[in-house]
Amino acid sequence: MGLENRDALTLLRAGVRGPEADALIGRVFTCWFALDPEVRDLFPADMSDQRETFRRVLDWLLSEFIARNADEPVAFLAQLGRDHRKYGATKAHYETLAHSLFATLSAEFENVWTDAVDETARAVINLIAGVMLGAADADRGPDWWDGTVVEHHRVSRDLAVVRLILDRPMDYHPGQYVNVQVPQLPRRWRYLSPAVPPDPDGRIEFHVRAVSGGLVSNAVVAETRAGDRWRLSSPHGALEVDRAGEDVLMVAGSTGLAPLRSIIMDMCRFGQNPRVHLFFGARYPCELYDLQTLWEIAATNPWLSVTPVSQYKISPPWAVDYPDPTPPRGLHVRQTGLLPEVVTSYGSWADRQILVAGSRSMIAATRAALVAKGAPADSIQCDPV
């Protein structure tokens, strides 16, 4: 039965969701590096981020296969395969990874490794490796894009806006994200969403928030300087607005604003659009860093309305060291409270296209609140990783 065997898929998914999931994924990489030692040099010394990303991708793929969804996983894997060209991944690397994943899973579930589970595991692994390798081989675009930092603005204590000019333009869809490597941390990549639509001259902008323990995000916020050379991967993701569809609800938590801002800016090219209501949330009023830009867009595009939301009513004392983000009057009055609660206090939004962007915890909380209020789950868009 292969991919149609839900019981076998559920068993495999349990391995990447339980308390021993990190150890299991660690054994996959250990086996892979033993089979193919040269692969180890493609990764940083600390593999914790890579293990967690690998685990989350497997978890999401298996959940989609259990739900009998194939189109989105295949599209995602194709993007992932194209993206992995930046590492110099070869057919041999895919083969040894597939062997390592199969060997580790079969050892983990040895006591329940039936012929059906064996068949399903092979089907899943062959699909993952086959789609990624096929997409990488078929892509004739660049393996990566290099660019130079031309501006770095510290807009709040933990927030920075970084602008680059790429050596060659990147063709991406507004709302997508790319993998970025900065010179301060070679071989460590982080997903960032362009905050502007694609530009024919290669200009691109990122909004980055430093998170506790996040080496790359902290380096970008605190250490990036004009002249730094960044490397970017192929674009991923499929956040989008159907301009012929229903009105739109957008919910942005902190720098989750970036992909939604890119979509909104792209919509400004058209004379007619569905109405868009954007809730832009942060912890403090001073961290609503891009209200001026949103005010300028809304002032000339009546289809856009913006509601700022802060968790706390006032900003902390350190806010005086950074620019005041308060725009002129024209946006909705700033609301105070948790973003999911504020959004759902306006209703169910069941008749809208819904796009949510931000941290994983913020997306999960907002999605749960909207569904509980009555919004159809399939109307809510957010990226899987």
C-alpha cells in the first residue's frame, strides 16, 4: 500500500514526534556521516538547528501523507531540492541519506517493522529523495545568489532592517522566504522573508528580530555592517492572495510582517484589490517598527486598513534610544492585548482569505483562536517551516 497505509505512516510519524525524536534524528545524521564522511563538512559544528528542522519537515510531510495530501508536499520538496544546490548536494549524498534514514527507522521500530511498514517507509523515503533530486537536476537557475549589505538600521533593541543589492536579481513571489548565510557564521543558514517584492535591480530588504539563543539572528541585528556579503538560496513558500477571491485578513507578529508587507506592496500595482485588514502585533508600542510605511501605503490605497496591536500599553525605558515608530493619525487606534485575542474579538473572519506570519508559537496560537471562533482551517495560510 505504501503511502496509502495510514497506520504505517502514523507509526513512522510517532518516531519524529515523541520525546526521543531528537535522539532518533541524531542517529540518522550519525549514520549518514559514517557512510559519507565528506557530508559532515557541509554542516556547522552544532547540529541542533539542523536536527530540529529535519524533524519538523519529516513530521509535516508525514502528517500531510496521512491526510492524503500530496500536491503541497511535492511542491515543497521540489523547492527544497532546488534550495539544497547551494550546499553542493549530489546524487550520492541523497542516496546515502536515504539509506541512513531507512536504516535508523527500521532499527528504531524493529519490534513492529512489518512488511507493510517496510513498504511505506521505502515509499516515503524514495519520494522525498526522488522529488528533491529531480527538482535540483531540472533547475537551470543559479545555485545561489550573493549580495552586498548597503543599509543596516537598528529600529529597536532587538530589531533590525537590512537592505542589500544582489549581484543578480532574484525572481521570487511576494510572500516567499529564502535561506540566508551571513559572513559572521559560515555554514549556518536561517530562513528570512523578503519585505519587498522582487526588484529588477536586485534590491532586497529583510526584517530580523534577535531571539534568545539565535546565533544568526543576533549576529544580523548586532554585527551586520554595510559591505558585508550575504549568500541567499532559492525561494520557498506559497503565501499568496487571490486577487479575484474574498476579502483578506492578515495577521503579522513582529517581523512576520515582512512577507505580508511584500504581498501588500505588490498589490499596490493594481487598480482593484480585495479589501485587506492587517493586524500588526508586537510586545511594546515601540516595536511596531514599520507603522510609518504601512501608514503611507494605506493613505493611498483605500482597500488597506491597519490595526496596530501591542501586548503592553507603554514602551520600556530603553525605547528612547531608538526611533519613534508612531506615524501620523490615519491608522486604526492601537489595541492592547495578545494578538490572537484581539484579532478574534472582531469576529470569526470566516468569510476571508487569512494569512498568518510570525513565530511558530504565534502562528499556532492565532490559528487555533481563529478556528475556535469559526474560521475554516483550510482558509488559513501559513508556511510549514
